[in-house]
Amino acid sequence: MGQITISGFYDEISSRLSTQIAVMHSLGESYLCPRNIDGKNIADYTFEEFEKKIYPVLKSEGVRFSSIGSPIGKVGIDDEEGFLKQKKQLAELVKIARLMGCEYIRMFSFFYGDRDPASCHDKVVARIRELLAVVKGSGVKLLHENEKKIYGDVPERVLALYREIADEDFVLCFDASNYIQCDVDPKAAFDALKDYVVYYHVKDCSPYKVEVPVGLGEGHYDYIVGELKKRGYEGFMTLEPHTFKYALLKPVVNFIPFAGLAMKNYFKAFRLIDKKMNRSYFACASRKEVFLWQHANLTKLLAEVK
């Protein structure tokens, strides 16, 4: 696999699998992280449907999965029906992961809603252990992503979960932008978690809490990449930039009267992008173009940071 391997959520360009694969190949990559495939979330595929409709295409195109970008755990902590549905989906995803030779299934630690997160701790731990029972013995690990408004949205609670669960099949994914969204310094979060994280999502964020191309925001990616190299990190950095918002919303924010006032943070973030990338106020971009910026920026960082 090499030291650091680039993967990506290519569905940020298009839900069409053929488009995702074409862009991946054009960049010289062979790994993607599936989330939406041909208009359907990966968790909504049964194993039989995936094996029949999707797997032959992936096999013929030489596509591999770095992880499965599932929504498992992205339900309310008190949503019993939603949790039962996701347990069934996870059982199918484990079979898909095994078919693809994929080690990780991305998951979350449940939305806490109006509750005090501390009051959810025991229930979150119990539910994750139920999910771990589904993957146990399969060779597939649950990859926890820090996400805004889930229990593990800040480093302290991520560590609390990790240490209490203490299971080799429960591992950590790091997303700098999501920490920024939670008013956490991603550099401090990285330093707190670096001994435990096995996988990185690459997403940068402006001070306005709107995503920007990698290296242009507050994500400290030069520091993170430098530290990973020093540590001899061998694993994935998966592009999940979310800057398709620039492609979709810049024409709205900049050119529809009063939209910029109603969406001030987007306007400020888009101006930041334009200035740092020497782009005109009037220049727009496609979803594919903004994704390619991410790949180019990350490739440059990996080459230049020592």
C-alpha cells in the first residue's frame, strides 16, 4: 500500500459509480470510499444486490475500498427502531467489506440531541458493543469518525469511548474539519489522539465553519502530515472535502440579491477561497473541479512536507 495512500469520497463529484471510477483512474488512484453509489446509500444495498450489480464493475475496473463510508451510528441515541435497522444494515455491510477485502466500516457514536452528552455515555457504549458483536470474528473493524453533535464529537469523549470499549475491532478515524465545527483546535485534537488513530479523513475548514480546499483553512494539515511522516504512518488519507458547496452555492450566494446577507459565512468562506486561489469573484467551478483541487493540494502537501 505504501506509506500514505490517497482515497476519496468520489460521490462528492457524482453519485454515478462510472463517474467516480473515471475520476479516480484519471488521478492515478485505485481506492475509493463508497457512500452513495448510483443514487443509493451503500448501507441500503443488500449483499446479494451489491454482489450482483456493483461488485462486477468494481472488479473489472480494479477498484478497491479503503473503508466503507456507512452512516451506521448516525441516528439518535434513543431511536430504537433506527438502531435495529442499522444493526441489520451492518450485517450486510460486513459481508460487502469481506467481499471487497476492506478492513474498515465507518461509524458514528449517535446523536445526543437535547440530552447532556454525559448522560448518554453508558447507552452509547452499550450500543457500540452491540455493533461490535455483529462484526466480531469477521476481520472487519468499526472505524469511529468524530462528527458534530454525536457523542464522540470532541477528543475527550472520543478517548473516553476508546478506552472504555477497549476492543481491537473499535478503531478511530480523525477529521480535522469536524473538530473545527465543534470549536476544537484540530492540532490539539491530533496531539491528543495520534497514538490511537488509524485512518484520516482530509477535510479543511475556514474560521466561518464552512469547508475550504485542503491547506487553506484552520486544519493544520502541514503539521498533521509532517507528524504522520515522522511517525511512519502507513495508511489512508481519504478526501472528504465537502467543498462541493462552493460549486453549488457560490452562484447563489454571490449573484442572487440578498443571498449573501442571509448566508454570510458562506460568502466569507467563498471569498477566502477566491483570494487564496487567485480566482475571480465571478468565477464558478464544477463539483469535479473543486474535488480535483483537493487531490492536487493533498498531493502537494505529501510531496513537500518533511
